[in-house]
Amino acid sequence: MTIKDWDEEDRPREKLLQRGAGALTDAELLAIFLRTGTPGKSAVDLARDLLADFGSLKALLDADQARFCQANGLGPAKYTQLQAVLEMAKRHFKEILQRGNALTSPDITRAYLSAQLRGYNYEVFACLFLDNQHRVIQLEELFRGTIDGASVYPREVAKRALHHNAAAIIFAHNHPSGIAEPSQADKHITDKLKQALSLFDIRVLDHFIVGDGQPYSFAEHGLL
């Protein structure tokens, strides 16, 4: 039985149009992206097989080209389409933040930072520079490597903040392990950065750790 033979309310495209994208499962969303299945399998069946193969939707989206194209039903064309979709999502979140206030759009802020940092297999420390109305000026990735091994230099962060004439800043870094919990090193460098930037009247609004699931917020946990 093909998807066309299913009841209309069970078909992924029709379900999305009637109930919104949030009502779809990971497999159904992936099936819409795939468009077609393989001989003997519907697009939804293929999507379920791919999610089982990769282990999760995140792992599939984060896969490099070689790993992605090895999977049944995928290839270079699908890989380029996926990268285009992911980049459009990043730019969409960025445009929303630039028009609004980062503090009144916490979910968008989280989504934007997650989209930017989640795909790396090494740690990246980034700064979201904001104006005095907390609108986004620029996101910059300043340091790479573990926070213990590749030091985060407060002087460099302050230099970039002054360059952008930033009034406030949000820090973000990823944990490739997927565990979005702060280490002692994370807490220590956050305190050092906060102290250094206070000399220039630049407020530190938050520090997000991006892993699997919802990013961890220092501000929400009373660590700022």
C-alpha cells in the first residue's frame, strides 16, 4: 500500500496542512523531505528505516556528506537540498532576532544558537553581540576546541564587543557529547568574562550550552 492509499488525515502532507508541522512525527517530516520511497517501501517506511539507521533525526541532519550518502534512498542531491534547508532555517531565525528583542524571544534565541552550533563535533564558543535594545548586531564564533584546552580569552571577547559597540552579550558554546550541563570550567570562564566586560559597562545576559534537546541557560539556573 502506498501513501496515496492511506486515509487523507494520515498522509504526512495533508496532515501538515490540516494540523501544522508540529503535529507530525520525525518520520513524517522526513518523509515529506524525501518525497518518494524505494521499491516496496513508502516514503514514511524509508524515513523510519533511516531514523533507525542513524539513531535520531539530529544524527541524520548532522551527518557529513559521506555518511549521509551511504544511506539507502539518499545521495548528493538530497544532501545539497538538506544543507540548503538547514541554512535557510539559520537565516530565518537570524532575521527574526535582528528585528526583535533577544530577551523577549528566548525560544527563537535558543533555536538560532542551536542551529548555528549543534552540528559541530568539537567545541565552539560564540558571542551574540546586542545593541542597547537587545537586538542582534552579530554572532561571532571566537574560539574552537574544549574550553579547558583552547582558552577563551576575555581580552579578545571585550575587543570584539567594543568593535561592534555592543551594549550586551550572550555567550554560547556547544557540547559535542550532547550533554548540556555546565562544567566547572564553563562556570569559571563565564565569571571571568562577566567581570572583564563589566569594566566596559557591557552586560552579560546569558550563557547557553547547546547539546541534545533544550539548550542550558545560565541565567535561568541562577548562575549569572
